[in-house]
Amino acid sequence: MTAWPVEGSVSGPPRYGALVAALSGIVVAALGVSIVVGYAPIDLGEAIADALAGRPSLDALVLIELRLPRALIGALVGFSLGLAGAAMQGLLRNPLADAGVIGVSGAAAFGAVMAFYSGLSASFGLALPIGGVLGAGAAVAALYALAGRGPATMTLILAGVAINSLAGALTALALNLSPNPYAAMEVMFWLMGSLADRSMTHVQLAAPLLAAGWLMILASGPALDALTLGEDTATSLGFDMSRVRGLLIVGTALAVGASVAVAGAIGFVGLVAPHLLRPLVGGRPGRLLLVSGLGGAALVLAADIGVRLVGVRPELKLGVVTALIGAPFFLSLLWRLRREA
């Protein structure tokens, strides 16, 4: 693969570097606020001191066992969804695309639902995230089986629609056949998406898979820039588009599959974040990847902070909040695109 100049690298133009720095600062600030905000007030300074000293005080336990994992998972999941959304929009050259297009989100949700349905989630704490990752992996395998090793963009979309429809039907079937109405209700609540009651174990399980997916997607940035000139032009510049598609699909499967496995279904982040930030990077897909990831992290953390500040009991599900924000945004985007057409 030949080298391709990437204006969107962190060492590129000052404006882009300033944008990355500003978004990183927003994410760090949102992480801090997420750790501070909660239903039970804690003395943060004392909690940190106790945690560092190994003293199992109540404040330290709340910080380490509840607040910190929730904030970290929010940032990791948001970065993954924003990054994957920008990657799919660049690959498919469609501003309305996101990770759900290739069926990964639906299949990951079905894998986690099967962990609920089989009872494994009650006897084995990590069965839920493992089931989600396995579901995402199965979606990738099915995608390659349906579309072939060098699929065209339209073939990818059609195969993804088929996988998504099948995963949704199987999830509904599992809920319909559930012998325990309480288990079915638990599955429904999980499918709405939430960061509550997550632990550092979930962070440790998801983080390696997320990082591997991020590296695959970010490595494809130069090829996405070249793809804006057309697939034939990108190939003539030395990019193996079959390999690029493979990297993006597998990377998206790892990132989104692990995210859905630990946080449930959180929609519209992969659509909203790239659209908000695209004008700031000149519309370059390679530039958009990193900033969309940071924007997605900030969006998810902000939405989760809002969920706790609203004070509604039981707590609003994060996926419901992002859908309430994302659906009107999606409709306004469709209206704008229609007017431009």
C-alpha cells in the first residue's frame, strides 16, 4: 500500500490539532463531572485518598466500584460508536450510514440476549458481554459468507440488512418464548442501553477488544480519504480495497460488538457525532475518524450525566435519551438532504 498524505493526522494543520485538543479536553472534563455526579454525595478528595491508601471506606468503594467504571465505560463506548459511525459513512460514502448497517449492533444484542435467555448471565457474570462479542463475531462471519471476500459497497449493505433483520427477528423470538416474564423484562431493559451497575471487570473485558477495533479503523484513514475520489482511483493509488473493507468491517465488529455487550444498545451516536464535526474537518473521512470518536465519547458522557441529573426514578435508560435526541436530528438531516437535492 502506498503512502498517502493525511491532513487529518494529529501532527497535521494547527486547526485540526487544536480541534483534537479541544475535544480531548471536553472528554476529560466530562469524565471528571461523571465521576463527581451521582445519587449519593461523596467527598471526592477523601475518596481518592482512601482509595490510594487502600482504606475500604464507603466513599472509596463508591468511587472505585461505581463511579469510575461507569465513566470509563461511557467514554470507551462513546468513542467506539462515534469512530465506527464515521468509518461506515466513509466506507459506504453515505452520510446516513452507521454501524447498524452491517448488522453488527443487532447481532451483538442477540448474543447478549441469548446469555439472558439461557440463564448463563445469572450463573456467570461475564456471560453477557461475552455473548455480545460472540454475536458480533458471528455477524462478521455471516457478512463475509454472504458478501464474499471482496464485496462491493451495495453487496455489503444488502448483506448487512439481511443480518440485521435476522438478528432482530431472533431477538424478538427469544423474548416471545421466554418462560419467565421477569427475565423478558430484564432483557428489554438491557436492550434500552445503560451504563449503570457496571464494574471494572466489564472495563477490563471490553477495553482490549475496543482498542483492537480502534487501531484497525484508524489505520484505514488514508484509504478512506482516497476513496472519496472513487474506488477505481483509490485502487490505482495503491490501496487494496478488499483489505481496507476487511479492516473496517472487523474493526467495527470488535468496537461496536464489545460496546453493545457491556452497555446495551445505544443508538444514534454514530450518526450524530460525525455530522456535527464533519464541517470542522473539511469533510475529509480520514480526519473525521478521530474527532468523531472524541465527539461520541463526549456525547455519551454528557447524556449519562443528564440521566443522573434529571433525578427520575427508576433511572432513565441511556439508549432512550440518545434516541430522543438522535431521532429528531436524523429527521432534520433527511429534510435538509431532501431540500439540497
